[in-house]
Amino acid sequence: MPELKISKGIWDDFVAIAEKRKRKPEALAQDVLRDFIQHFTDEELLERSCAAARRTAFRIEESEDVVRQHRQSGKRK
């Protein structure tokens, strides 16, 4: 595991939070980093989805109609 240098003031504040949550600071740090990574990747996915939506030739209403028709045709089979 890589070693990191964190200022004493920030680490002390973090340790205080970990103690309030009855967690080890190292374990809480891993959870915080994991959450940050997940949030970052979610934002990237959302940005790509929005960009794809802007490029599509269909308006949202037309897309909804296409999905609705597809779902209804599957129920008839």
C-alpha cells in the first residue's frame, strides 16, 4: 500500500470523525476513497449519457413512444 503524507491538522480532524463513527481511521479513509471513486465514475457515465442523448436524432417524447411500443409488442407474443 502506498504511503501518503497528510497534514497533521487534516489527519487529526479525520481521526476525530472516525472516532465519532467508532471506526478505524484507515478503514474510514478507504471507504471515503472508494466512495469518491464511485462518485467520479458515476459522473463520467452521466456525462457520456447526456452527450449521447444530445447527439440522438429522436426527441425524448419520440424515444418514449418507441420504448412503449416495443414493450407492448412483447406482451402480445
